[in-house]
Amino acid sequence: MEEKSCHIYKERTEKETKDLVNRLSRVEGQIRGIKDMVIEDRYCVDILTQVSAVQSALNSFNKVLLSNHIKTCVVEDIKNGEEEVVDELCRTIQKLMK
């Protein structure tokens, strides 16, 4: 199999893919629930509480994905002498921390 750069393509293990997809499916369900709450004219504070839970779930997703990225793509690129990946990582972390 031809080796592909993480910058274009990232081959994930079955376990990693399943975990990420499960996390996103839960977020998707939470979003549908919030939409239903709005349609049902639910109390604002209850909706805000659910939105906060979605934000937390997305932050958790980002932490897992970032950790996997660092442990695979970043380490691989540094080993291959592609140190500019550190700048990319720093820019990515800055975006996530907005």
C-alpha cells in the first residue's frame, strides 16, 4: 500500500474511527434534542444547559482527535524531518482555544 501523508489522508484504526463516529453520533442526537426543545417552546435555561453539554462533548471530541493527531501525524512528520508540522500544530491549537 502506498504511504500517504497525514496532511492529505489519515488512515485510522477501526477502534479510533468507531470511537470518533460514536462521539459525533451522540452530539448529533443532542443537537436534534435541542432542536426539538426549541420547537416545543421549552424553558431557555434548559436549552442552554443542553447546548453547554454539546459544547463539552465537542471539546472532548477535539481533545481525542488532537491527541491522536499528535501521537501519529505530528510524530511521524517530525521523524521525517518535517518540523513545520509544529507550526501547523500551534496554529491549530490557537484556533481550538478561541
